[in-house]
Amino acid sequence: MQKVSILWADDEIDLLKPHILFLKAKGYDITAVTSGYDAIEKVEQRPFDVVFLDENMPGISGLEALNKIKQLQPNLPVVMITKSEEEYIMEEAIGSKISDYLIKPVNPSQILLSLKKLIDQNRLVGEKAISSYQQDFRNLSMSFNDELSATEWAEIYQKLIYWELELSRSDENGMKEVFAMQKSEANVQFSKFIRKNYRTWLTQPDSETPVMSHNLLKNKLFPLLQSKEPVCLLLIDNLRLDQFRVLEEVLSTVYRTVSAETYFSILPTSTEYARNSLFAGYLPADIKRRYPDKWSDFDNEEGSKNQHEEFFLRELLKRNSIDIKLSYNKITSLIKGKTLAENPSNLWQNSLNVIVYNFVDMLSHARSEMNVIKELAEDEAAYRSITRSWFEHSPLFDLIKKMADKKIKLVLTTDHGSIKVGEPTRIVGDKYTTTNLRYKEGKSLSYDDKDLFVVSKPEEISLTKPFLSSTYVFATEDKYFVYPNNYNQYVNMYRNTFQHGGVSLEEMIVPFAVFEPK
């Protein structure tokens, strides 16, 4: 392994010889200079891994040298060392993007710790994550076989997401493969749990029944409206729990997390069912019965089935005797997002602002059809990364920062998640069968997979029946439905894409979080 090369600039370098000898004994290569000018010259001549820079040197100050070095090598880590504890110096140094800040007199262990943070942090964090996950692996695997409640499954999934994010810091692919197998096994057991309990949740709810789409707002949002503080409900569609966690990091710059919980999306975990149910406060069959002109059984275009969300929400507020000033905005394009972010003043007078942002759903569907998106989001880690990048640079985040300035409480949730599919399963249906890859509804469905979740009586889970003999079939784990005609073509087209509509931890257990402005 090549030695780490350190440039150390200090006009009293002779006094630092014990430190330099200590670092050399640890295997570091040290180049010592006595001025800022010499430091700049050395950076021009050869590459270094780290620079230690004294702030107070004759000729040119450490801060001036820092700016020159950053112009030459913007990504070169620089550690500022100073006798002064004056705040303005610290702020200048931090504003110039130093990597660390040490106060004299420094001892060898401080220097070594700084180096470990800068050079070895990713490796050490990755190794620690692997070690800790190995210790927890057996406990997790054993818990899958227990008689778990919905709450316990939510806790397990949160723990799996924690380890997935921790292991993503490591370059050890072997342990990532082990984790992928464990998460797959968790989904096998979770699917069994849903097949066993889902009907009961809807027909005979009790204390073990989780909060679900149709009672989420009543149970979680409406209590927040009693405080009279303005609230923004932000629903980013198709947002998985792991994606939420990376967005939470971005939000932490302007908002602090009050609570981060989960709820269960209803089946099908698709926009027209889950989101309509969320805003209406009813299950799909009840929506159709109460508002027959607002529901269509035969339109397979998802967006066209969600034209009445604001109506449903206002009806739900009315049923719960909540009389407040409300705005509702659905953002389906970049232009609409920019327009709202640039002209938000109409929001400030409302008790409740509801914003539905469709970006993530568009991304997941585009990924199925666009090679560029496929390459950008080839796995879960890349999917999280592209979601975070979009959010950081989006009009939505600009709007959120303005809401934080106005002291508006933020509630962030979604309608359902998605899963990366990998295993095709054959199904046969007629021309009226739905086109979704994770669930099928039809009157003449033929399939041979015993692990699917089959509902031959839709009324048992409060779903609509376009035909007297309608059956719903839900894909479980990472399966996706493919017709026998053009089988290979569709297998290759959709394998490793992110889909929703079926039964999995990723699709069903989704975030509901409350934030308050910093």
C-alpha cells in the first residue's frame, strides 16, 4: 500500500520534529516547509494527500495560503493549525473549506486522529459497519420466523434500512450480497405475514392493526392541526423508506425531526388506490360507493384516476369537523414546481398547505423505458443517490427553505414505495386485465405461482369489482408479472426496474415524519 503523503507548513517546524518522527514511524511520508509560499510551491510541484497548515506564518498567512492551495487543488484536504481561538479566524477557515481545525499546542494523538478521519474514515466506518452487522445478522434472521406483529415488522424493516445505509459506506461487496439475501428472506416471510393478516386488518381491525392509508390523516395529521400552527403536508409519491432517510439528511439543514414513523400502504400499492384512499379516508370500495362519479374501474392510466384528491381531502376535513383555510397543489412538472417555489406568498395565510410532488413516481416509471435513467439508477444505492441529487437541486427544496423561514411545520409522507423486481412470473388474462406489473385485476386470470397473494373476493379487502368474477392477484417478494406472449422481450425489458403495486416491505411500509423549523 502506498504511503500517505503529508505536507506540513509551519514556521516553527523544528519544534514539531517529535510529531514528524511519530508520524513517520506510523508509516506516513512527511514533507516539511516553513512558510505559506513554500507550501504553495510544493503543491504546484507534486501531489499530496493532506496538508497541515499553520495559520500564523511570516510572509503570507495560513488563510491566504489556504485560498491559493484550494485554487490549485480544490479537493486536497487541508487541516488548519493555529494558536488563536478567535471566532473570525475559525469562520474564515471553515468558509474556505478546511477539512479540520486544530488549536496549538497539538499532540501526536490529535494529529493522528485528524489523519484517520481524513484518510481512513470511509474504510474504518465501513469495517465497523460490517462488524456490527455481522453481530446483528443472526438476531435479525431468527426474528423473521417469530410470530411478529405489524409494529414489529415495521421495526425490522427500519433496522434493515439502517444496515443497508451503513453497509453502503463499505466497499466490501461480499457482505452487501449477504445483506441482500437477508432482505430477500425478510420479504419472503413478510409476504406470508400479509397473506395471513391483511384481510383481518380490514374486516376486524384491533389493537394489532397498523395505521394504513385510509386512516393515516385522521390518526396522524389531524391532531397536528389542533395547535393552530401552520402545517404543510408534503406527499412525495412512491418514496421508499431508504430514500426518505437520505432526504432527511438534506432537510436537517433547515428542519429538525420531531418524529419519523411508518405506516402501511393499502393494496394495491399503486397511486390510484393508495393515494385516493389516503386523501378520502375511505378504502377503494367505499370511495366508489360514496362517490361513483369520481371512480373509474376501467381506466388503466394511473394519473387519470387521481383527479379528485383535493375534493376527497376537503370532504374528509368536513366529516371530521375541521374548518380551516386550505391550499392543495399537485406538482407534475418542473415548470409547475418552479412556479410554486417562486410565488409561494399565497401559501403563508393557510392553516394547511398540501403539496403532492410526483417526481419519484415519474423517475421510477421512466427507469423502465429510458436507458439513461436505467444507467443512473441501476441499483438501490444509485436510486437513493439520484433521488437525493434531485431533491437538493429542486424547486421543492427551495420552497421548503422558504417555509422554514416562515416557521411552517412540515409533514413528509408518501402513498406507497417500490421494489426492484428480478423474478418474472407468468400470468394469463383477457384484454380487460390491468397492466400493472406487480398486481393484476381481471375476471379470467391464470397463473401457477403458489406464493402470490390471491384475493378471489375483492370485497374482503374493500376493493372494487369491475366484474362479478373479478380477482386480484398480487406479486410478492421481487416478482413481476409477464404474459407468455413476447415473454423474453418483456422479461428483459422490466427485470431490475423499480415497480409498485404488490406485496413487499419496500412497497407497503412507508414513512410519515414530522419536522419543525430550526
